[in-house]
Amino acid sequence: MKKIRCLLPLFLIPLFSNCILSQETNKTVSSSKSKGFYVDIKVGYAYKMNSQNLANSFEMYNVTMNNGNEHFESIFISLGQGFNAEAAFGYMFNKHVGADLGISYLWGSTFEAKRQTEMSNIKYTLSSNMLRFSPSIVIRAGFDKFDPYAKFGCVFGLGKVFYTDDDFNYGQSGESEYEGGMAFGINAAAGVIFKLNDKLSLFGEINTINMSYSPTKSTLTKATENGADILPNLHVYNKEVEYVDSYDREPYDPNNPEPDYTKPRQELKFALPFGSIGLNIGLKINF
């Protein structure tokens, strides 16, 4: 019996050693799964945030008749409102911290303004599209099945703004495009990841973007009168505008009162709001 008691630890030592080695191996495997490359694919809709009244830049306000008086109404706009789709390419350094680069495209909503009085019947529209790049830091709780996370970073955008006006009384219509320059802002998101397996996860998030955009030029792309195209008859000065921080105006010359119609005219630069808050859902693929 004493021999058996003496030999028992010799049998138990290998058993405990195997258990400890197995635990360390599992930790290594678990650690390896918590870091690595991933791709997020998501779609969503964003509602306007930090909207502004653009009556000074565009005629985006309503005018109607009310008891014989003209009634004026503000319209608050943020061109960041609309549908968006995004692919983000990222890397988790460990189960808590990572970084990614999101590439998204915004199909902006169309905002309308109307001037309906005894003397006028005009409709204006304003909309936008934008390609956005958003490098971000990712923070995760590190849970297994449901994993809350947060993201924050900056966002850059390249886009176009579209402005139309239709004068139904005079049969005139025009379309302009605003472009050039780069939009800049910040973005943040908070959401939850639902793990399906080691490779695939579903997630939902609330995303906010605070961004503005100052175009550097605009071009009249369509001009009609009673259905006839009058764009070829217009001078460059009447079709193109360069937006600058400052410019000089030459003094009036009675011998040469007309501007140079072969060049775009200059106007002061302005900023357009692109702030938004929205909901996204998507698929995460781990590699």
C-alpha cells in the first residue's frame, strides 16, 4: 500500500501536465482567433443632422400665398441624408483594439422648395452623391457571442451637388453641378456584433458623421426654354463659376463695361452641411 501511495504522484504529474498544456494551447488558439484581418460589408440609411437653412447659397425656401399675403418658410437641409453602402477593411491587434478603413458611397436625398404665388410658380431641388473614406480606431468589449464595439475617426469625401430650378410660368429649366475640393469631418459609431461562427458575424450599429463640403466650381449642365436647348447659346461667364476665398473686382470702365464672357465668373466660397445620424446593418468576414 505504501508503494502504491508513493507511486501515485508519479501518475498524477503527467496528468496535470497534460491539462495545463491543453489550457495553454486553448489560450493560444483563442488569442489567435481574437486578432487578424476582417472585412465589413454594410448598408443603411442616415437622417440629417446639423442641418442648415441654405437660403443665402440657394433659393431653398418655400413661398406660398396665405390670405392674400406671401408666406415664407425655411427649409433646413443636410446633404448627408440618404442611403449609403460601405466596405471596411480592418485588422484587430487583439480582442479589444483594431483599426479599419471604410470606403462608402452616399446616394443623397432630394430636398425640394417651391415658390407658388400670384406671379410665380417655380420648383427648386437640391441633392448630392459622395464617395467617402473613413479611417477609424475600433474598440471592442471582447465578448464571445455578443460583442459591443465603438469606432471613431475622421472622414474625407469627394462628391457632387445637383441643383435644379423649373420655372413653369415661363417654361424655363436649368440644372447645375457643384464639385471640386474635398469634404472633411469626423465620424463615430456604436454597435453590437453577433457571432455566427469563427468566420462570419452579423452586426448593427448607429453611426454619426459631422462633415461639411465647400465646392470649388459649378457648371450649368442643362438650360431649356419652352423645351428648346439654349445651353450652347450661353457664354462661359454665364455657365461656369469658380468659388474662391477672396477675389478683386476691377473698377467700372465706361469704355469697356462688359466682363470677359470667355472666362468663368468668380464668387465667394461657401460650405454645405453633410452631417447625419443613421442605422447600418452588415456582415463581418474574418480571415
